[in-house]
Amino acid sequence: MTSRVHLNPAAPPSVDLAGFGPPDRAPLELHRRLPGYAATPLVELPRIADRLGVGRVLVKDEAERLGLPSYKILGASWAVYREVLAVLEPDLQPWSTVQELAAQLEPYGPRRLVAATDGNHGRAVARMARLLGWSATIFVPAGTVEARTSAIAGEGAEVVVVEGTYDEAVEVAAREADARTLVISDTAWPGYERVPRWVVEGYSTLFNESDDQVAAQDIAPFTHAVVQVGVGALAAAAVRRYRAGGDGVTMLGVEPADAACVLASLEAGGLVEVPGPHRSIMAGLNCGRPSPLAWPLVRDGLHAAIAVDDERAREAMRLLAAGGVVAGESGAAGLAGLVALADEHPQAARRLGLDSDAVVLLVNTEGATDPEAYARVVSG
Ligand SMILES: Cc1ncc(COP(=O)(O)O)c(C=O)c1O
């Protein structure tokens, strides 16, 4: 197993939020009104902390979020809701269930939601369309596993396979926009930033919840936060929470070896694209182009980026399973990066302060979204 690490000594003590406001709880107020809302668990993993030689490891476990196996609906729902407000305002009436909201929308006629996805974001957008009584078309790159495409179709969406990478699927989805078709993308491009900004804002809920859980469980503040990186929207949300106030949290981003576009961009000192095909089993992270919206936060917020191979992801899935956490390939990637750092780059780990005083936050961003592959990996 070989991994590649890039330290980012230029990361400033406090990050400029580049047009994002400080985090607030407005998305959480929406999420509380969606069916099946419950705060996801913050789970302590002492054996993994021992394995890594750090003080404590806590994982925010998003294996089940609002009835779906990934955190992604936090961003998709907030973005779609902001679009709903644009349709309804100034006539929006107070509502407490999504059925009441859908009833208010009915007189305005149907809309279609469109997204490109490696799986989880598209399924979340499809779920939002279903809840609102709208249709959805979801574009997936060639090679997306059947379990993930059928889960999206199971939400009632039309699934279209694009013969190309995730980044090409994004381009196809972008062309669908019209008066009644709303493109809900988690990545940005020139002239399209409003929706991906809402997506980043929506992810704040998982950090708000973990703030509450840390306070309730009397846990010392996190010294480190580790996030897996696809286009960088989740990482931007984490930077917004942990790096804007100069509160001393060290951040690590983790990517698959052949889709390490943020690591490559940090090395190059500017946005670069890593051409496909991107074939990692960490499907949610198979992105060749960082989101230009997320990039300034990611560039300044991450203290290090690490690129890992699929074997590290499998190892991390098994470690998490032994700790009682069901983590899919992309979900386990954060831990994969930490283990690779500890085993292969001990000097870098020391420089990043990963020692017995460290209190590390991981995010398990997905459960077993490809159940057969999950069973094979964990039993092997
Ligand atoms: C399970 C999972 N984890 C992490 C990510 C990475 O998120 P981002 O693309 O915002 O960097 C994704 C993105 O699709 C994902 O599906």
C-alpha cells in the first residue's frame, strides 16, 4: 500500500470564508422538519485511537441520515428548499411537515430536479423530488454500480448513464437547466455558485449536531478533523466550522490515489484537473475537478492532503466494522487516510500533532451503499 501526502504549511491560522457567512442553524431547522430526522451518533473508537497512537477518535456516523445511507441529503435538502422558497415567496405559509410544503407548491405546477452523481447526492436529490411531488433526472458516470443506480431509480427518478467520468456527467446535467428544470449540483462552475453554496451550508447540520454532542458528553474540543474529499463541498463545510475562528483545529483531507484533484491542486498552487478514468471503489470521491466554490476554503483550510489506494479503504472499512460502525468505501476513506499517515508517514503525522493529546473527528459519510461489496470486504 502506498499513499501520497502533501503538507500545506501555507494554511493560515484563520481562514477567510470567501463569501460564506459564519455557520448558523437554519439548515438544521429545516432538517428537523423532514421525515425521520434524528441526530446521527457520535461514536468513540478507543481501539482505533490506540492503533493510531492518538488520544481519542470520534466518528460522526452518517450511515443512516433521514432514511438514506449517507450525509448527502443534508446538502441536497437545504439547496432544494432554498429553490422551493424562490418558487413560493412571497406567499410562503408556515409549515411543519413536508406534505404541507408540497401542498403549497402544487398550484405552481411541477418542477423537475436534475443532478449528476456518483450515487449518494443523486439519490438524495431524487428523494427530495419525491417528497415534494416533483420528478427527477439523475445522471451517473459509466461504471456506477447497479446497487447505487437502482437505489436512485427506487426513489422514482429517471437514471441516465453518461459515457464518461463524473465530471462529464456534471457537464451533461448542467445543460438541462430551463424554466421548470432546477439543476441541483454539489459542485460549482463559472456562473453557477448559488446552489452549491446552499449544499455546503446544508452540511453544517452534522457539525452543529456534533457540537451539541461534544458539549453533552463533556468531550474535550477536537484538535483534528479529517474529511474525505470529492469535489470538496464537505471539506468546505468543515473548514467553515473548524477553521474560520482560528480555533486551532488541524484539518486533513483524504482522496483516492487516482482522483486526488485537491492534493494535485495544492501541489500546483492552483486548481488543476486530474483526468479520468477514476476507478476507485471510493466512488463518492471519484472526482477529477475540485469545486471552484469550495476551493478557496479547502486550499486555506486543509493542513494536509493525503491520497490513498483502495486497499487502505478496505482496511478502514474492516477497522470500523470491528468498532461497530458500518462504513462504505467512501465513508471509511477518512480513517484510511489517518491509518496511511500513521503507518507510512510518521514524521508528517508528528508534524501535524497526531499524538496522544489529539482528539480526532472523523465522518463516516456513508453506510453500505453497495451491500454486496461491503459484505465481501468486511468478511475478507
Ligand atoms: C459518501 C461520500 N463521502 C464523501 C463525499 C465527498 O464529498 P464532496 O464531493 O463534497 O467532497 C461524497 C461525495 O459524493 C460521498 O458520496
